[in-house]
Amino acid sequence: MNEIIAEIEKRRENARLGGGQKRIDAQHKRGKLTARERIDLLLDENSFEEFDMYVEHRCTDFGMQDNKISGDGVVTGWGTINGRTTYVFAKDFTVFGGSLSEAHAQKITKIQDMALRNRAPIIGLFDAGGARIQEGVAALGGYGEVFQRNVLSSGVIPQISVIMGPCAGGDVYSPAMTDFIFMVKDTSYMFVTGPDVVKTVTNETVTAEELGGASIHTTKSSIADKGYENDVEAMLQMRRLMDFLPSNNQSGVPVLPTKDASDRVEMSLDSLIPENPNQPYDMHELIKKVVDEGDFFEIQDKFAGNIVTGFARIEGETVGIIANQPMVLAGVLDSDASRKAGRFVRFCDCFNIPLITFVDVPGFLPGTAQEYGGLIKHGAKLLFAYAEATVPKITVITRKAYGGAYDVMSSKHIRGDVNYAWPTAEIAVMGAKGAVEIIHRKDLGDPEKIAQHTKNYEDRFCSPFVAAERGYIDEVIVPHNTRRRISRALSMLKNKKVENPWKKHDNIPL
Ligand code: HXC
């Protein structure tokens, strides 16, 4: 028996070496960890159970029958994150550059199937050169099998992708269909076709970083939700994120005990809104002062900063926060902000995470750039997402709620459950200046009359009470009680049950 055990250990040791010490050293030299080192950081200590470590490819073309490495370029299995089951696959760049063969794909799909069957999240760590060139169509078929499972799992279990090296060709579309994509700065890049092909086809000269580094995908394309400094930070932040997420769409998120009292008053909020309505203030301050222990996991913090999205907790329970940000473009809704927030709202609704919306929005951004860029359809994405959402929806209007953006931002009319306004709220078709210029155009040459019209408009409409008189606002609350009000509303909505009419699926304006 001892001999057999020794033989198993030898085979395991061999498999764990992947592409060999030289390639492991090269990986480290580039500032990257190996697939197994990453998994060790991601999962609870000693919790990883590896599957299929002896799998080899079956390719016989190009002399590949003499070049086999146990594991075939991907490490797969399951473990726990803070005690909760999580499935994981990590591309091993030391083995054929992490490229995907038929056998490699089968290892991934086995894990995807298990994750879906057992209703637990799956995390993919990417560091790979795309389709295994020697395998041809067998690799393409393998990708297709992975993609199909991504789609079937969407909205059932959280799927997370972390890009930690190259991610090119076929490798990009699986992450693109998962819920979140994270990247490591300077060592990872993602593109469909690399710089050489780009040069041939379009004659553009770009580096890999310029084409698809974290700096591009977190700021310009919005493909990635966040970038991290290095592999260690990325893995530790994934552990933190997973604590905010449920295991599946029916499980709910475990409550995280907190010492932060739900009725904590925050007097400083009473002076958050500046006297001057055109002066910005930082929505992050409000969010951090309202949520448990100021703990906020922001999603897409470097993209469309005019809207803030992320996870937090109230009384230990996960909530999704969406907030207009007056510090960026005065908090206006544009195409990027609408897409960003729309996707976030839909994620929360899929996974039964209540939505808390803080509103300070001067409207939709005017201009040809926005209109030509499809603002109507992009704005509709956010409207659609809020309107179809059946999770508890709590809205707090802190200042401006103008025009169509008032309706969109989780208003009563699209099934906001509890809609509060601060006394500083201004709920109107538009700001006083614009309104007066339209309805009193004939007086435009008379500054005194215009000033009087403006004051009349402000007195009547730049307050929460016109909306409150109609029941569109449930209560005008004092800012310092915002946490208590939200917390109580969430408890009241705990058993909320709303069902949309049966349909195969909706037709959100893509
Ligand atoms: C087989 C590959 C490979 C691949 C890399 N390798 N990519 N083997 N198939 N796709 C191997 C290399 O031969 C090398 O083996 C090792 O991995 C490391 O690669 P290097 O090139 O030395 O590393 P580096 O300089 O860091 O460059 C990494 C890279 C580059 C940028 C990823 O390897 C590269 O451009 N690879 C090809 C990318 C590509 O075109 N993939 C196909 C995309 S088409 P040794 O033995 O020397 O260590 C595609 C279509 C699918 O994916 C569509 C489905 C929908």
C-alpha cells in the first residue's frame, strides 16, 4: 500500500509542477502567481479539492502525442470561501500557454455543470493564449460548450471572471457572459484580436496594454468592473466580494453580524447638501455613512462616475446601491451611466438583492454625441431594469430629481416600494432657470420679472411637497435618520412577493 500511496504522491507532484520549474519561474518573474498559488489565496486554507489533475490532451497532430502535460493547462475543482462552497477553474499559463484544448474544455465544463447542479458560484481565473492552435476545430467546439453553460448558469449562480494574464481570442467570450470581470493592472489584457492582427487589418499600431489592458477596460470600454494592483490583492478582494453575494438565485446571502446599530443617527448628513444647488457634494459620503460600518464594494468605480454602483450591507444583509454622483457631470444620466447602472440593477434583481437608490439627478445629458450614441435606448435599459425588478426597492431623493430621470431612478411609478425625500429635494420637470426661460419666454428681456417667475417656480416646484401631496413620495425624512428609515423599510419589505406576468423572457432594449 505504501508503494501505491508513494506512486500517487509522485503523480500528484508531477501534475502540480505544470509546465515545469522554468516556466513557473518565468511566471513569477512577470509578477504573476501560478494557477495553484492563486487558488490557494482565493479559497479557505486547505479547502481546495482538485479534480482531473491527470487529464491530458488527445491531440496527435503536429507531434503533440509526444508533448503531454498532466492537467492540460487548467486547474479545476472546488473549495470554500469563508465556509461557502465555490467552484473554481484557473488557467495554467505554464502549460501550453493555458490554451484551450478539447480535454481542457471538458475539465471546465465538468466544473460548470457541477456548479449549476449544486447551485454554487463559479470563479474563473484567466491567463491564457486562446484556442490550442494544434487542435483546430476541437478547441473551437470546446469553447462553444463553455459558452453554452455560461448562458444556462446566468441568473442562477454568480459567475465571476478574473483576468490575470493574457485573455485573447476564444477566451474573452466566456468572461463576457459572466456577471463580473476583474483584471490585474499591468499584467493582464483582454482582446478578441491582438496587436499584430490589428496592425494587419486596420494599420493601427497599439501595444497589448493600449488595446486591452486594465487601464482601458475599466475606464473606456467598461468590459471590466475593477482593476487590482496584483494577483494577491485581486484574490483577497474576490473573497470580500463573495461575502456580499448569494450562492444562487434562491439561497439568499448569509447575514454578516454587525455592531453598527440600525438606528444610528448621522447628524453630519444634515449639512451634506450645499446651500448652492449647483454645488456638488460626494455621494460616497452619504453611502458610507448610511451602510454598515462604511463597507462599500464599488463596481465600475472608474467608469461613468456620474453614477455610483456597488454592494453594501444594512443590518448585516446585502443591498445593492445605485446613486447619482453630483461630483461627476453633476450626476447627469448619460448612455454610459445608464448601461452601467442598468446591468447592476439586473444583477441584483436576479439574485434577490434589495435595491437602494439615492437620487440627485438633473436629467439626461443633452447633445448630439449622446443622441447619436443611442441615449434613448441606453436610458431605456436602466428604466427597463428598474421597472422589471421585483426585489425590495427603496429610494431616497436627496436633491434634484428632474424630468425623465425622476421616473427612471426607482420612482413610485415603476414600483418603488418606499420612496423618501430629504427636505432639500427638488422634484420637477426641470430646473427653475430652464423652466422659466420656456414658459415665460416673452419676459426674457425683463430681469425683474424673470427673477420673480424663477422664485415662484422654485417655491412651488423645487421642493419635495408637490410630489408628496400626490403620494409619489411616502415621507419627507430628515437626513440624519436615513439609515434608520432604510433599515426599517427593509425589514418591512422582507417578505415582499411580486411576480411579473409569465413570459419566456423579456425583450430589454439591448
Ligand atoms: C498553443 C500556445 C498558444 C496557443 C501560447 N502557446 N498560445 N500553444 N496554442 N494558442 C504556448 C507557446 O507556444 C509557448 O509554449 C507558451 O504557450 C507561452 O507562450 P509565449 O508566446 O512564449 O508567451 P508570451 O510571449 O507571454 O505570449 C503570450 C501570448 C502569445 C500573447 C498569449 O503566446 C500568443 O499570441 N499566443 C497565440 C494567441 C492566439 O492567437 N490564440 C488563438 C486565438 S484564436 P512554450 O512551449 O514555448 O512554452 C481563438 C479562436 C477561438 O482563440 C474562437 C472561439 C470562439
